[in-house]
Amino acid sequence: MPNLGEVTAEVETALVRALNKAADKGRTRAARLVRDQVAFPASYVSPSSKKLWVKTRARRGSLIAMIEGRGQATSLARFSRQTVLTGGARHRGGKVNVSVKPGQTKSISRAFIMRLKNNNIGLAVRTNGEAPAGAYKPKAIGKNLWLLYGPSVDQALSAASRDGGVFEDMSQETLDDVEEEFNRQMELLKNG
């Protein structure tokens, strides 16, 4: 922790509360910015999903709050409205439609939604042996059969803006939140 000199217990309490409140607001703001870039459902980037959450909360003696996004790629099945078909049935036209970017739908030929061993669903595509062209980290699951993935929450955070990503864009707003909340907390502690 950086040396802050003589910090009273009252100031430290106000700082802890301000940092945690700003982290919560920052997480919410980041979720909105990410959803503007990638068609994640709101529930996917909620704090309870552990895909975008306040990983470290400030406390006495450690004035640090940290927001983290999950780095694991997201199954492309999450971006499709189509469901698992039973008994080897195919989707209409042998294609699956996915919307990774809000408002943009793309069709993937020779693709289908399948149930995986862990009871999740995945989007698979058949090829002529090679990995599907243009696919992000396809995973071979059988002969000529590949699971497809989209961006992780972490990637969306990085790509959701220019240069340094969402967090760089949010930094001034977040500093303003910390200052405003710190002043509010100091008022409450003095009058409380």
C-alpha cells in the first residue's frame, strides 16, 4: 500500500467505502459498455455470474478495489437463439445464426447446436478436416468436428473502446465517483 502519511481511522473508513462503491459503479458501467460491443445477455455479465465482477474489495490496510472479467472464451452457442435438436435433426438449411455484435446476425454453414458432456450446449461445425477458416480458437471434438467460440468478457473489455479498453475510458469517471463518494462518506461520518 502506498504511504498515505497520517490517515485517521475516519478517513480510512471513508476511503474504503468510497473505493468499494466506485468499484461497484465501475463494474456496472463496464458491463454496459461491454454489452454495447458484444451481445452478452445482462445476466451473463452480472456480478453473480462471476464473468465480470469486483474481484478485490478495499478494506482497512488495503485500499485497493479490482474489477475482473473472465478470460475464458465464450461458446458461440450463447449467441444463437437456436436450440439443441433431438435425434440428429438439422437446423433449417444446415445453418446456425449467431449474433455476436448487437444487431448483426451471421449464418454459419454446416453448423449445429449440441449438448456437451457437462450438460452445457456448444455450437459445432463440420469441416473437410481442417480447422474452420476465421474461427477463434476452434476446439476439435471429433473427426472433422469443431466447437466454436466467441470473445471472452476480458477480450470485450479490451476491445470495447480505443487504446486501453473500457477501463482507460472509465478512469476519469471512476476517479470522480471516488471523490464524490469520499466526500459524502466524510460528511456522514462527521454528522453521524
